[in-house]
Amino acid sequence: MRRLPRRLLHLAVVLFIVTFVTFALVNLLPGDVSLAILGNSATPEGVARVRLELGLDDPLWLRYLHWLAQTVRGDFGRSYISGEPVADALARSLPVSIELMVLSLILSVSLAVPAGLLAAYKAGSPIDRALGVLASVLLAVPSFILGLALMFLFALALGWFPAVGYAPLSEGVLANLRTFAIPAVTLALIEWPGFMLILRSDAIEVLQQDYVLLAKAKGLRDARILLRHVLKLSSFTLLTVIGLTMAGLIGGALIIENIFALPGVGRLIVGAINSRDFMVVEGAVTVVAVGFVLINFAVDMLYAVLDPRVSR
């Protein structure tokens, strides 16, 4: 609890930097949002009128301060293109992205923990080398290539899952999970190698500790030693990487959502960037930044759960 004020200050600084840089970069993109709004009926007079109404002729810093003051009050503004409140667009898109990231994270950790412990226990064996080769191959494959390959195999060739599209939970849990199957597996296979290799490295070191040797001498089963003793102390680095990986999952989800036509935040951001819809981009980036910092704060708190000495 003593660290809470400092973490909150850190959150505020990170959000300020991220939102301002995003605001500046989006405004530097070529094109004019007023042309996207007016379409084929755009005239110089119409463009000037729209820019005046939206305040696009004001200095960049002044527009950012207006947006910041509005956001602090809980109002993300309205889309320049559709006129829809940005909060409504985020409320519709955010659950899709969260479900995709949670499913992929559960799958990747579920694969990494047994594989990492097995590789550490069998260090130097053919099993360890095979897992290392598989991890190296997956680390080298871009997410969009892996996604397209899985789509071709499981959707087009075997027909087990839909290739693209999204089914909300209102249509049934099974239908919903079927639309997430290939995208979630794609992201999981991208993140699994890093988790597995980090856990393997830490577990090898823990296996050489005296208390582990003592547990073996007492005749405890290997599975109990690995799961109860080795895994707990080998999880510090893994937890840190999982927290940092959330940023990678967000970036990967941006690509995967567009490949599989999932209406998540990643697809929302890409569409907003293409149409120069600054309000939507800023709102989405702010929500993502808040989520990323809060996740890392939660990871810090989990350290004390794994090892009470950390809190002291």
C-alpha cells in the first residue's frame, strides 16, 4: 500500500506521455479528416467550415488540452466520421479484444508451464532440445503468417472452425468460442515460446538449490517437487514477462483482429487511423494504456503473494 501513491503518479505520467505522443502522431498523418467527412461534396469553403467547427485549425497543444480536460471528466468525445460517442464504440469493441487476449494468455501459459518444467527437468535431453527447436521456429514466424496457416488448415482444409467473423455470447458460448479458436491459438503460439524458455531457465537454477535436493532425498515425487516448490520460485520472471507481454498481445491482437475480422479495439484503431478519426484513436489508446499500466501494477502486487519478503 505504501507504493500505491507512487504507482498512481507513474500511471498519470505514462498516460500523459502516451496520449500526447499519439495525438501528435495522428495529427501528422497525411490527409485531412474534413475531406473524409465531406466526401465527394468537399469544397474549399466546406473544408474550412468543418475545420473551424472541429477546431482543427487551433494549435496542436491547445487541441490536446481541450481533449484532456474533456477526457478527465469521463467524456471521450464523438467520432468525427460517424458522430457516435467514442465511449460507445469502445464499449462495443473492448469485450472482444479482452476475450481474445484472455483466451490466448490462458492457452499460452497452460502450454508454457508444463513444457518449461519438463524442459528444465530433462535439461540437455532430446525432449529439451525438441522443445527448444519448436520454440525457435515459432519465435521466427510472424503472427500473420501463422494465423493464415492455421486458418487454411483448420478452417478451409478441415472445416472445423469458421475462417473469419465473430459470434457474440448471445448466440451461444460454443459459437462464440469457435470464432475465437484460431485467433486465440495463433496469439498463444506466438507468446508460448518466450514463456516456456524463461520458465525453463529459472527452473533449472531452482532445481539446483539445496532445499530441492533435500526434497528429493526425502523421497518426494518429482511432480510434487516441480509443481509445489520449483514452479513457485521460478514464477517471478515469468510474471514480469506476462505483464509486459500484454502490450505485445495488444499489438498482436491488432493484426489478428483484422485478419479474422474480429470487431475488437485493434480493428477499431486501424479503421480510425485510416479515416483520420482522431477522437476514436485517442480514446482507444488511452484505454489500452490504462489497462497496460494497471496490469503491471497487479503483477507487482503478486510478487508479495509469491514471496512475502518482497513486501518488506
